[in-house]
Amino acid sequence: MIQIIPAIDIIGGKCVRLTKGAYDTSKVYADNPLDMAKRFEDCGCTRLHLVDLDGAKSHHIVNYRVLESIASSTSLVVDFGGGIKSDDDVRIAFDSGASMVTGGSIAVRNPELFGHWIRAYGSDRIILGADARDGKVSTDGWLSDSGIPVVPFIKSYGEKGIRQVISTDISMDGTLAGPSLELYRSILAEVPDVCLIASGGVGSMGDIDALAGIGVPAVIVGKAIYEGRISFDEISRHNSDRPC
């Protein structure tokens, strides 16, 4: 059964969501990310996707104190992304309690350094962020388009040892209009050995079932929870039915 990974995106220390990656659409949903993380833990979630949107825009980690508070006060396995651009950023993230870090822009702009992290920390701790607009990889907090086709990009890193990939169709993110099933079918067909984590567009439990139906093993869900489209009770029931 597909794993639901709740998302917390941080701007100014608060839980926010964007629409299609646009910072000017930012909406605050909670002032205390730790309280939200504990709610996810209480409904049976074991993992959290934590994104430092300030860091993504600033090109270095910013909200590591939020990461530290969640990692030290919950048992959630936290994968952390946003602003991971240097060895120091990776060190700060792990020292602050991240179990895994996600690199997106760095994997495009400095593949040698990203490859070094894969070798140094292991493919169980380094996740590839492969977020796309119109089928091309986007970088810098989704503010820039690289022109690189996303499926070959993922395939190239699969050959370098990456085993987990988070892929968001930016045009669907925050819209609640449904996930990009065709994108994920393409990735699964071309790179079957990676653990694909879908993200973007999920607006209901039916969307999650649709992803499970094509073989996606995990999905990140954010706005659908915050907007009440998917309830904490539904997540709890899903998690209780999911085999350990």
C-alpha cells in the first residue's frame, strides 16, 4: 500500500503552502510547525517531508532550527530539503536531526558535489529532487528552468546510485486538481529501480488510490490536508490499514 508522507513547507518559521511554486501565493496554515508535525505523528505517520522555502530562495539552509525542534521532539523520520547547496548545508541538516536530505538544484548545477554526497552518506540518506515544469527540471525553489528533460535526468542519477526520487509536477502543485499520472508512469517505466515519491496536485484520497494503482510507492501530501480535502482521520485509517 502507498505511503502517505505529509509535508510541511516553511517560510519565516511558519507552515505555508504555495500554488504552482509561486512565492507570492504563500498562505500560512500554522504558526507552529512542531505542533503540526505532532498531529501527523499522532495519526500514524512515520515520515515527514520538511522544506525550507526560505533556504531554497536564499541558496543556503535557513530554517534549521525548525528541523531541530521537530527531529528532537517527535519520532518522525524527517527528509529535509530547500537550500542544500554545500557541504556545510548538508552537515547542518544532519546535525539538526534530518534523517535524509533532498538535493534538487545542486544535482543540476554541481553533479560532482551531489555525487560525492551520494557516495559519502549513502543512497539511503540522499534523495534526488527532480521537480519539473513542462517536463523540464526546475531549480532555485522552482524559480528557474534548467531545460533538462526530467525522465533522463532521473535515469542518469539512478545509474549513479540514487534510490529515492521526489518528483513534483510544478504546474499541478497546490492546485488540488489531481497528480500527473502520465509523468509518473513515464518515470516508473524508464527508471523502475528507484523509489518514486510523487508530489503535487493531490486533492483527495481518490488521487492517492490512483497513484497506488499505477505502482507509485509513496506520495507527499500537503495542501489537501491543510485545506481539509483529506482529513487526519482518513490518514489515520490509511496508516492503520497499511502493513508495517
